[in-house]
Amino acid sequence: MAKLVISLIGVLFVFYWVLRKPKGIRKILELFSNVAFRITLSFCVLYAISYGAGYLGVWVPLNFASILIVALLGLPGVVLVVCLTGFNYFFL
């Protein structure tokens, strides 16, 4: 019970600290929306590549690690994931 109360006080303190500055919450929400958009877009791109590569018999991984790589790196991340998949398929 004590851990729950301490955790609740900590969460309330963080909410108070964020809400105290109006510009701070706007930046945080903008950051969260940008990250959510990038993750969603990278999922859609990897799903399309995986669907297309399925006709060739190649399996492109669609997991959280590959989605984060594509979300952080963008187009070079897509190339990296596809090259690693091709290397794994053709050489190992």
C-alpha cells in the first residue's frame, strides 16, 4: 500500500510539473503525436514491404524493434531492415 501511495504522489507531482507551464504541455503533446505518427507510418511501410516480399518467399520482420529502427532512421532504416532481411535469407 505504501508503494502505491508513493507512486501516486510521484505521478501527481509530474502532472503538476508539466501542467504548471502551458508551453511545456504543448511541446510534450507535440512530441508524442510526432512519435505516434512516425511509428504508425513505419508500421504501414514495413507491412507493405512484408506483404510484397511474401510473394518472393522472403519474410521481412514486423516487430517493435524494426518499427523503431524505421521510425528513427526513416528511409535509411527501411533500406537497413530490407538489406538485413536479404542477407539473412540469401546467405544464412
